Amino acid sequence: MPDEQPAPGRPLAIACAGETLWLLPEHALWWPAARVLWVADLHLGKAATYRALGQPVPAGTTRENLARLSALLNHYQPAQLVFLGDFLHAAQARTPSLLAELAHWRQSHAALECLLVRGNHDSRAGDPPSALSIRVVDEPWPMGPFAACHHPQTDAGRYVLAGHLHPALTLRGPGRDHMRLPCFSVDKDCAVLPAFGEFTGGWQVERQAGRTLYAVGGGAVWRVPPGR
């Protein structure tokens, strides 16, 4: 049986579409009843893409992203891993070293069922190599009461889980103190996950009625009170 204790960080359980979901501080979403782990926006090879364009950016982000993902898989032991779009960043990301690291990662989790819901970057980067045994589908992809998507949207009869926006928020303290953090953005019909990949940036999510924001930081997830 998978270990149902929290991973190194402290997740937060929420009720959604009649199910319990865990918002994970590792920028992922866990559905314990079905043993499904969702992650969004890895953008693997983004740093390599920038380096190919002559930009001096750090190396090693792909290895770090896959190591973080492996830690989650080893802890939760999911039956299925679902990528909510933007698996590879661009065609230039398909370098021999990146593909070798991906192959090694997949061999370490060979029995795991993997699914990719195509995002906008996937249309340019192309589907992952077939040797990785990652099933690729278009959005929306039904999964029980949920619709797995890349772009936030509505889907009649199902609750949408999406990525794409890389949501973030700014918490303000006394004076000029402030802190920018990734977050989960949860609306009535759609939840948007923070980007899983390093070196991806973030979009300042708008606060509005009916939207609940859950900040991620310090190895924990917590609900942000309105007005903070």
C-alpha cells in the first residue's frame, strides 16, 4: 500500500467534485482515491532552449525537475501520472543529453502509466519519444468527475484541472515587505496548478469573487484569506 503520510512538505486536502484532493507543496495534485498524480508545465529543456539561442542560463534544471518528480512518485506510489501539458518546452529542447536523462528516468518508473494532455508548447516541441511510453491525448480528457486539460476552461459535467498559467500571488506585509509565491488557483469549475518545472516563471493571478488561492512556500500549502 502507498504511504498516505505527507511527503517531505505539508499538503492541504480540499473537497472537489465530490472527491478529496491534496494540494502538494511540491507543485502537484494528488487524488488518493484513484491514486492519480497530476503535474503541469514541466517545460523540460527550457534552459537548453535558451542556451541554444545564446542566452547564458544555468544547466541542470532537467535533472533537478526529474529528481523532484521521482521523489513524489516514490512517496505516493501513484497508479497513474498525468502531465497537464507543456512536457517539453520546444523542439530545441530535444537534445541528446535531455533525451538520455528522460530515458533513464522512465526506466526507473517503467511500470508507471503516464499520460500527457497536449499543451501549446507540446504542439511545437512534438510528442515525447515513443520509447518513453507516455500516452498522448488532446484536452479535455475525462477522468471520473474531472477533465484533465492544459488550458483553463469549462467542461460540462466535469471539474477541470489545468495548468498553462503558472499562477503566482504576492503577499504583502508591513511597509514595503512583500513575497511572491506560486499558488493553486481554485474556482467553482476549474483549478489551475502551479508550474512544476523550475525556470518557468509565474503569472500574477487575479483575485476575484468565487476564487480561492492556496499559496505554496516553506514546504507547505495554505489557504490565503481574501484581501491578503
